[in-house]
Amino acid sequence: TGTSTPTSTVTPTATDTPISKDVQIFGVAVINQTPIPKMLLDVNGTNIETNEDGEFSVTLLDIGTYSIQSGLPRNGGVSAIYFDELVGTGQQLADQSPITIAMQRHISLGGPVCRQVYNGIEYAYFPYINTASVPLQIPLSTGPLNSLESFSGQVSPPEQFVSGASGFAHPLSHFMQAGTYGGRWRIAGQELAISGPPQLCSSAGDPGGCSQVDSALYQRVLTFTRNVVQRQVQTANSLVGRTWRPNPSNRLVIFNRGARSLANIRSVLDRYDGTFVCQDPLISSCRTMKVNKQAIRAWFYKLYVGTPAGLSPILRLEKSQKAELERLLRALPDEVVSCD
């Protein structure tokens, strides 16, 4: 008879190779508690993007080792928005979820939108500050991380930001429509809006820039005139009954003369309050005004006209006081710019 051959069933046995599983890592990216939408996060060389609320979620292997850092372009290891690198296994990162990534920015707003005039054209100037020592980039593809809204829809912000304080400009007409102003630059979690006519830029070094006239220059003229008037009144009072015996109607002649000159000089100077000195031709919303130094001079000179004979000591300082006025007038600009 035939002999049967024994058979066996091979049963799989456990090995030392661990079996991985998917885990979910999630959280929010913020700067100073403010969520940052569309922020790029580099997870082991692959970028993921936060949503409109700054939230992120990614599936990783529990036993894999991962690094999460800024996904924005780097220059010498530096990026425009940065944070301390997160390192751990997928399981470790999952255990920490929800993770709040506290970030910092190298690119920030440098002030409000202001207005420049260059070759007779108005520009909206958007200032920024890059605190890094190298140029940094925020691609336009990141949307709200670097975007510029305008009525025309035809202008964009730069992608490259130089080190230090700088800015960029576009014709103001892009942000105007039927007499209304509007626009918004969103950059690294901050916003800069145009809701009305921007103030003239005060940085004299910028192309088309204007510098505001120091109000102290005007004040020095007023202060000097006031001091001269006070000195004349004091001198007149000291001479009453000695070299000067005025009748009642003339008793205040020096005081009234001085008050009238001082008031008129103040009226002239008030016209130039808040004005600028500009480098380039102007547009319709600005006008150039001559500083009326002759009117100031004429009113000051009236302080010596009609001085009664008994008050001749007042005139002893006329020459030196007029010379001091001329010195103060030379410090004033010959013309200034006033903008609506």
C-alpha cells in the first residue's frame, strides 16, 4: 500500500520589524496670538499650508522622525517668518497636538501709507522694515501673506524685501475711484490700508519726498518779536514822568503798536503751519506758496516808526534787532508746499 506524506501548515510569526500607523498632527500658527493664514510649513522638505484661520493638519507615520520649520524661502538660513524648529516622531508630535506654533517676523510695516510726488505724479508709498541683515522673500503665491488690493487690480507688492527700512510705491491713481480712496497691503500677518488721501511723505531722502518745515523756525520769529515788544514796553514804562510825559490817549502807544505788529506777524506765519519743502514738481492737490518774509519784515519795522521823542532809548537797539530778525528770516524757506 502507498505511504502518505505528512503535511504542515506554516503559521506566520511576529517579527522584530515594528508596524507603523498613521497619526494626525494639527494646530495653529500665530504671531503675537494672531493666527497667520496661508503660512507655509516645511515638514521634512514638503510644504503644507495653514488655512484662512491659521490652522494646519497633516498625517504622519507614528514611528517616523520629523522636522517642522518655516516653509518660506531662506537666505542664509533666514526666512521672513520664522520659529524654533519642531522635531520629534510622528507619535510625539501627535501627543503634543493641538500645537501652537509661536512665530516671529523679520518683515513688518514701517508706518502708514504716505504720498510722494515724483515728476508731477502722485504715488502711494508703502513703507516696511526688514530686521534681518539679508534680503528676504515672501512669494506672491502665498496670497494674504503678501498681497496688494487696489481699485485697478493691476498692481502688486514686491516679493523681495531689502534689509533695513525701505518701501515701494505705485501711482496713487490705482487706489482711487470716483473720488474715493481704497486699498490694502497684507504682509506677514499685518495690514496697511488706504481709506482716504494719504499724508505727504516726510522722508526727505526719498525720490519725490517732502520734508515738513520745522515749526520751531516760525516760533523763533514770534518769540523774538514778542521779546522786542516787551522790552520796548518796559523801557517806555520806566521813562514815564522822566523823559516822557504822555497824555492819557498816548499812554499805551508803545504797547498797542507792539501788539498790532506781533498779531500781524503771527497771522502771516500761521499760513505756513504744517507745510513742506519738496524736491519735485507738484500736482493739483498741492500748491507752492512764497514765504512772505517782506510782510514779516514790514510789520517788525513798524516797531520803530512813530516813536515819541521822549522814548528815544527804544531806538538804540533798532539796528541790532533788525539784524537779528534778518538772521531768523534767512533760516526760513523761501517757499513751501501746502497739500490738501
